[in-house]
Amino acid sequence: MEGKNQTYPDNTDPVPLCYESVNGSCPKFTYPVAIRLPLYIFFGATVVITVMGNLLVIITVAHFKQLHTPTNYLIQSLAMADLLVGAFLMPPCMVRSVETCWYLGHFYCKIHSSIDVMLCNASILNLSFIAIDRYYAIGHPLGYQTTITPSVTAIMIFISWSVPALVGFGMIFLELNIMGFEEFYYNNFYCEGACILFQGGLSGALSSILSFYIPGVIMLCIYAKIYLIAQKQARSIQDKHNINGSSGKNPSAASKMERKATRTLAIIMGVFLALWLPFFVCNIIDPFIGYSIPPLVFDMVVWIGYLNSTCNPIVYALFYSWFRNAFKMILFGNVFRQNSSSLNLLSE
């Protein structure tokens, strides 16, 4: 199995190790410079874009009073999860992916894995609550403000972070992910210089179903329901507008804004599900095919999932005028002007 130190005949070149002087070190594969350099450039650029893009979202929602709404607070919470992915998870993974070794120690590996699980679950919970928020905004607009209050939003954000923290740190530090497979894991996968999130068959299936597949299906159903409601409302508004004549004030402006926000957030949800699906497919089938999925494939699907955190600010920039306007103001330093927090960002 991979990861175990082995003895080779005298006429065979020794396999490079992560720690040459440590017994039980993992084997190390050294990429040529022509491959390592582009990889570092790509991963480094991804880290910078992820951190800067999500930091911009957080600053924008925090600074401009016009954006202090339940939906945007949930977006800000999602951006915080994406920011932590870029700032905390990506850099060590970049070194591990390129150097093929983990040099930060076993304890920090546990911290890293715990936060990895926590942030993935925090993202999907934030997206779930955003779907619920959009359902009430579109389906029950008259009761939206009395239902999705600031205190309700705060509870949603608290749940989105506290539950994933308990799940992530509890699973890793209590070793629930290897329960029943301890001997198999330590004999075949554990070595000095490795940091993998090993999961037994039951653990992998349960975590994937509860953390991804069930919330994903629920969100898809909610957005499908929202779409049907929005279509019905649009037809009703158009009929009323035709009866009243085209010269009157269009009553659908606010409704159109809500539908546009819902469509954008549905895209965010779809990007998340699409980019994380390869990982959760591998995660759920790997124990049942004898852990035969190559480590390189797992590394690739993890990075594909991480790219979701890079894509979210790009989606905001493409579909939200307030995000583009805020970016211009921050870029030119206009946010430091007096009363800039009260400016209208929805002028487009």
C-alpha cells in the first residue's frame, strides 16, 4: 500500500522520502521544475484571487448600510467560509500537492482536516439558509420581514458555524472517521509526511449523504419551488400591467430585483454542487472499491471543490451591480470619504 517505507535490494535506487532520517516516512515524488513552477503559479494565483475576492465581499456588505439585509448577511457568512478556505486551507494544500509531502506535523494535520470538514459543511449550511431566505422572499413577500428578522438571521449564521465546527473537530479528534478501521489505517495509510482524510465505509457514506447529498437535493427542490412561484407571479404581474395599461408605474420593479437576486444565488448554489460533486462521488465509493482511487485523483477533486470558493466572488461580479460598484469605490479609495457608507450602490 502507499505511504509505507520499504526495503529495496542493494542494486535498486532508494525511493526518496519525505523525512530521510525518520523511520516510517512517506515516499516522496519530486516533480520536474517545468511542472512545479506552473503549479505554484496557478495555486498561488488561486489563493490570492480567493482571498481578495471574498474579502471584498465581506468589506462591501459590512461597509454599506444599504446592504445590511438578511440575505446579504448570509452572503457575507458564506464569503467568510470561502475566505478561510483561501487563507487557511489552500496554502498548505498547495505545498502538499506540489511537494507531495506534508511538513507541518501530525497535530496541525488534524487541525487542517477539522477545519476542512467544518468549512465545507458551513458553506452548504449557509447555502441552505440562503435558499430558505429566498423562498420566503419570493413565496411569502408580505410576511418576509416579520419571518426573516435580524435575530432569525443571526441564529441561522450561528447554526451554520457551530454545527460544522462540532462535526469537523469532533470527527477528526475523536477519530470517528476511522472507527472500526484503526488497524487498517495505521498499517496501510499512516506515515510521516502524509495528511489525508481517511474515512471508513460507514463514515464516508454517512458524511457524504448528510453533508452533501441530502442538503443538495433539498436546495434543488427549494429553488425549483421558487422558480415555479416566480413564474406564476411574473404572469400575474404582467396580466395586471396589461389591464392597467402601459402608461402606469410598473409594479414589478421590486419583484424583479428579488428574482434577479434569487437567480444569482441559485447559480452560486449550482456552482457549489457541481464543483464538490466529484469529491463526494469519490469519497462515497472509494471504501467500497478497496481504496483504489489514486491519491492524485483525490488531490485533484479536492482542489476542484476548493475552486468553488474562488468562483463565488466572480459570480457576484458578473450578476450584482452593487458588487461591481463597490469594487470601483474600494479600488479608487472612495470608501474613505465621509458618508460613503450611505451611498446608493444600486444605481445601475
